[in-house]
Amino acid sequence: MKQTDDYLLKEELSNIDLIFGQLWDVSADGMQLTDEEGRILLVNDSFCKIFQLNKQQLIGNPFPVVYAKPEQDEALKFYQQDIRNKEIKTRFEREYTLWNGRKTWLEFSNSFLALPDGNKITLSIVKDISERKSSEIELRESEQKFKMLFNNLNDAVFVTQLSRDRSYGDFIEVNDIACKRLGYTRDEFLRLSPSAIVWQKNIDDFNLFSEKLLKEGHVIYDIVHRAKDKKLIPVEINSHLFLYNDKLTSLSIARDITERKQAEQKLARSSRLLRELAVHLQSVREEERTLIAHEIHDELGQVLTALKISVSLLEKKLNKNQTALKQKVNALADMIDSSVESVQKISSKLRPGILDELGLIAAIEWQAEEFENLTNIKCNLVLPREEIKLERNKATAIFRIFQESLTNIARHSGADKATVSLLNHQSMIYLEIHDNGRGITQNQIRDFKSLGIHGMEERAMVFGGQLNIDGITGIGTTVKVEIPID
Ligand SMILES: Nc1ncnc2c1ncn2[C@@H]1O[C@H](COP(=O)(O)OP(=O)(O)OP(=O)(O)O)[C@@H](O)[C@H]1O
Ligand SMILES: [Mg+2]
């Protein structure tokens, strides 16, 4: 019976030997057995491959033969120390210089094995981890580079895990500029919700854009941040959405636009001033023209009338036989008549009295007739039946736009027909002047030198209105103006 047991045990042991033998041979890890002095007893093929030495070069030699000379003594010293202290560093990784000068990262798992005879041997399992290490190093370096970039940007950067219930989540990372600009430490930031740094008056906008970010994945918007010391900082936010640890996360870059905002305000102020100046100049010019028109009309008109009376008295005093003299006096009277006409023309060109006396519609009718007579361009009018009550400056503006449009038609269009329509509807006044000429081009409209057109636009804008010009080549040009009546 005992014999059979022994037999079975032996057979089992030899099976285990077989399995371990196989394992030893096929393992991808290098394996080595060393005695207490550090001499190599056995190595497997993978071990030979890692160190690029064959079994003859290894077995029987002290294990440090695999390393470069300067590292050999130290390796042996530590090994012997461990043996003496009966403890062994079971697992460690280190960069070694191998016997052939090649630098290699190795991971060791060592363990003592006690032999039945009381001796100890060491089993070392070795892995070449150079590739893993170099990618780890690369990763660490790129992380460092990224961190440097992150902290050296001129803009504040916030990484936020998004959630609606926490007023759009929690900060999970901020850069140095964000801390410096808003006066919170990184730790304080990580306890805040993103809405906490938004100026109270902008909260609705912030919520709106956060929703848009969730929907569209990217938003750019202007908002005002409020620092810890309550200082307000206008910023332009550029946010992107991405998944981080399976959670919706946003990366937001906040650019300080204080200077841009100040420049915008300055620009807005100076263009407002320029507009006010233009309005002022126009009204001064208009007043001057009215004044000169009146003076010419009244003063010169009176002088001419007096002259006319004197000349006709003179004519009456002449004898019938003074024919030559009579002819001269008559010619003088004709000259005075045509001078009176000129004076009237000049004064109404300066400022048509009809505009002040009878209103815009009458002035347009009069001007259109003059235009037709002067240019032979037929002018169709579609006008309201009743005069529109308009403030003097506004009536002047519309009339001047109308005049400039007619002048342009006469000078540039080559048209033979023009249509003018004036309409007042729901406290707006609409004026449209169309011609059937060559058609203005977009470049001509936009040209900085088109001062006549820009002047018309300016006049409309002064009264909160607008002017549009459109041209179709060969079809004609249309000027459309709309101005609020009140
Ligand atoms: N009705 C039109 N038909 C065709 N071209 C036009 C018409 N009105 C204007 N233009 C074009 O647009 C240009 C700009 O017009 P704008 O009134 O600004 O300047 P202008 O008439 O040339 O000079 P001004 O400053 O004396 O008015 C004109 O030079 C002309 O080429
Ligand atoms: Mg012009």
C-alpha cells in the first residue's frame, strides 16, 4: 500500500516538474535562479533574450555580469546585504546600463526559495519595461508641457464639469491667470460653482449660453466676470464641450476685453459726437441759407422794384420823339425784370420758401416740376392728398434727400423717367425715388468718396430713420427712405 502511495506521489511530483519546466521555457518574462553568493544557477530563454547573452555566458557566473562594469559591484553588494538581512526587495523597477552599454528599464520580482537542504536560492522574474517607461516619460513630459502652457496663457482658463442643478456644475481645474485675475485660490475655485464668478446682471445671459453650449457643443460670448474684490472684468468666453471621465465637461477660455470695450465706448462716443456735429452743421447751414434767401429776396427785391418804378417814371417823362432813349429805357426795364426772376430763382434754390410756407408735399411738387422743365426727364408723383405735419428740420431733411436724389438722376443715371412716391403710414414716412437709368453699382454705393449718398444716409439716421439704395444694371436705381414722424 505504502509503495503505491509513494509511486503516486512521485508521479504527481514529476507532473508538477513537467508543468514548471514548461512554464520556465515558455514564459515571456525572463527568469533566473541564483545561489546565496549570487551565482547564476539557471536562466530561461526569455532572460537570455533580454540581456542578449546565451546560457553558457550566464550560468555559473555572478549575476551582475549582465550589467555594465560600474554597476556590477553595487548590484552584488545590495544582493549580499539582502541575503544577510534575510529580506529581499521583492518588487522594484530601475534603469540599468547593460554589459553592452544599452540603457534598459527593468522590472524585478524577487523571492527567496528555501531548499530542503537548508540552502536558499533566489528566483528573479525580469521584465524589460523600457517601452512602457519611455511612453510614461513622454506622457509626463507632455503633461508638464501642457501644464506650463495652461498656466502661461494670457487668458484665464476654466475646466468645468457641467450640471444644471449646480448652476452649471463645478470647476475641476483653473489656471494661474484665472486665480490671479479673479483673486481666488485654486482651492477656493474648486469649491465655487461657475455662476459665482459671473456679474449678477449677466446671470440670465450666462444661463442662456450654458444651455446653448450643452446643445451645440461650442459657444463664444461676451460677459462680465466679478472678482473676489468685486472688481468687474468684461471678458470674451470661448467654450467647448467634451467628455471627461464619461462626464460632460467644458473648457472655457476667458479673454479680458476691458481695453476692447473701452475702445468700443470711445469709438461709439466719437461717432455720436461726429453725428451731432453733422446735425449741427446741417442746421446751421440750413439757417444760413434761409437767411440769405430772405435777404436776397427782400433787400435785392426791394431795390429792383424801386428801380423798376423809377425806370417806368423815367419812360413816361420822355417825349414821343426821343425813340432811341426810349428803347434804352425799355431794355433797362427788361433787364430789371429778368434780374427779379433771377433773384427769385436764387433765393428759392437756397431755400424754397414753399417748404416753410406750404409744406413738404407742395415743395416736392414744385421741385419735381422745376426738375422736369430743366432736364426733360418725366417725373411721376404719387403723393398723399393732405400735407403731413412734420417738424421743420425733419421736413428739410426729407426734402434735401429728395433734391440730392433728383440731382443724381440728372447727373448720373441717363434715365428718361423718374417716379417719386411719398407715403405716411403708422407714424412713419416713406419716400421712394426710382429712375429707369443705368443703375448704381454696389461699389459706387459703398465708395468712401460717395459723399452725396453718405450725406443722405446721415440725414435719415439723424432722425432715427434709414436709407437704402439699390441699383440693377440697365433697369435703374431706387432710393428708399423711411423716417419716423414723431
Ligand atoms: N441715380 C443714379 N444712377 C446711376 N448712378 C448713380 C445714381 N446716383 C448716384 N450714382 C453713382 O453713385 C456715385 C455717388 O453718388 P454721390 O451722390 O454720392 O456722389 P456724386 O453725385 O458723384 O457727387 P456729389 O458729392 O456732388 O453728390 C455717383 O458718382 C454715380 O456714379
Ligand atoms: Mg450726388
